Amino acid sequence: MSRAFVKEDGTDLAPLPDLPVSPHPNYVTPRGLATLQARLLAVQGELAALRARPDRLDKQPEAAAERDIRYLEARLRSAIAIDPASHSGDAVAFGHRVTVADEEGRQARYEITGEDEADAGLGRIAPHAPLARALIGAEVGDQVIWRRPSGAVRLDILDIGLPDDPRS
């Protein structure tokens, strides 16, 4: 039988495997929760547009959107929303922005956010990251040790604030 008569495309496309979900608690800031909700709405819109195409021979984009929707819905169901303003600000906690100085006096600013919000380029780190674990609980004036694969670094805590606080 010729391969030309074998049905390869069709509605019986198996769903793509789910994206891996982190085993860590899914702490989210208010901004992170809003971002997850917006991403879900965007992907749902993309899926609707894909399903409205007149030529739907390629079902892979739809399957990818469906997989992404499953992932985002799982992340939203497991979200534990924490408002950074609910912490006193005396010690570093989830959602806080922390200004530190290393041994050479170079300053850096980090924000402890949920995993889905983490972005090293923006200084946003997940709470289970080694740097975040070193910072959580520290107060202004404390020194912490950040254990990295390339060696430990001593950091001085200079300031603790909220992400929208212009002074921090």
C-alpha cells in the first residue's frame, strides 16, 4: 500500500506530554499571580485563533497551546499568594527586594519572587535558589554567605524594601 493513502494528520493527535511542574511550593507575589493569569488568557486566545484557522492540517501548534494551558492552570491551582507588604520588612522575606554589597564593595539588588517570575537578568530569584536561601531571614547590617559552585561569597545586607519602593 502506498504511503499516500495512510492517514497521518487528523483529529486523533495525542496530546503533548505535560511540562514539568516544580516540586517546590508555588509561592507567588501579587505581580506573579497576575502574570500567570494574563499568560493563561493569552494562550487561551492563541488556541482559539489556531482552532479558527481555515487550514488546520498542522495540529502541533494547537497541541502545544493545550499543553501550555494545562501547565498554567496547574500553576494557578497550586499558587500560594503572598503579599510582600505583609512582612515587617525588618528581615528579608519572600517578595522583598534586597540590596547587597560583595567583598569588593560592588552592589547588587535582588528580589525574591516565585519560580514563574524568576529572571536572573532582572535580579529576580526563586525562594529555593541558593542566594535566596542565604538572604531570607537576614537583616540590614547582617553578613550572609552565598555558597556558589565557583566558591562562597560574603554579602553585606545594605537595604530591604518592597519591589515598588523607589528607595530600595
